[in-house]
Amino acid sequence: MITTLATYVRNYIDISDEEMQLFYKYLRVKKLKKKEYLLTEGRTCQARYFIIKGCLRSFYIDEKGVERILDFGIDKWWFTNYNSLITQNPSENFIQAIENSELLELHNDCFEELLLKLPKIERFFRVIMEKTHIAYLNRIKYTRSFTGEKLYKDFIHSNPVFAQRVPQYMIASYLDLSPEFVSKVRAKDAIK
């Protein structure tokens, strides 16, 4: 698991083995079983999580009682609720494991100390947040520009791992489509 994180971090910044050892001292392993919650509505998010293996989802429940998926996280991704983490306000969202998952937790209490001892980690997390923001903006653009069928097909084509590991009704929720619509698109493609 340590090698996985080191490889990931080195995609973004130049970091020595000694510096990575320092980074590891601030992390702790956390395991979740399928359907277990990492964060629930009303609790304040206190950490960033690196997904060693597994799959998570972030969602909220709307006024009609319908789950609305905001995001997914998968192997070798950082995942958190930035709104609650940064503002330290109670979360309006849930984070739940879709699969049995193994994470590395970087608690907020340790984060500032880590940044003081290893300033280049701040650049690393800035780049991660920038990429997250770009993905979010692209998602908004695509959901407003594409037809439902094109949106679904483009998502599946661009993210084949999700198609294999995430239930279709969750993908439908993420794309703001109905599960019935997604079933019709899949059935239409199966006929071709």
C-alpha cells in the first residue's frame, strides 16, 4: 500500500524516499466493509482519504427522500467532503463504501503540521484540488450540453472501470438520469 501511494504522489511532485517516510507517519489505515459509512450527514469531515483499494460514493438525500450521488472515488484516488473539511461545518452529505475498501486517512489535525514539515505536500494537494475542480466543471458542462443518451455513453466510455464496479442505478443518479432511462439505453445498445 505504501508503494501505491508513493507512485501516485510522484506523478505530481518530486519527493524522496525519506520525505515519503515522513508523509507515511501522518497516515493511518482505515478499512470499510461494503455499505459502511465513512461520513454521515450532520457529522463534520475531519480527514482526507487515499483509496488504496475499493470504491466509495458521496451522496445526499433530497427533499423527496431520493439519493443524489455527487461523486465516486476508486483505487488510487483521494476522496473527502471538501465543503465540510475546509469549513468545519457539519456535512450535508454521506460517504459510503460501495465495495470493501482500504484507505489511508490523513486527519485534519495532522495536515497543517505535515505541511510545515514537508511544504511540497501543499503543492501536491493543490494540484489534486485543481484536478478535482476541473472534473467538476466538466461534469456540469456535459450534463448541460449532452443528451441523456450521449451523457451516459460518454461516461461509460471514459470511465469503463465504473461501469464494471458501480451499479447502474448509481451511475444514473450521478448523471441525473433515471435508472429506467439508463436501462433503455443499455437495451438499445445490446440490440445493435
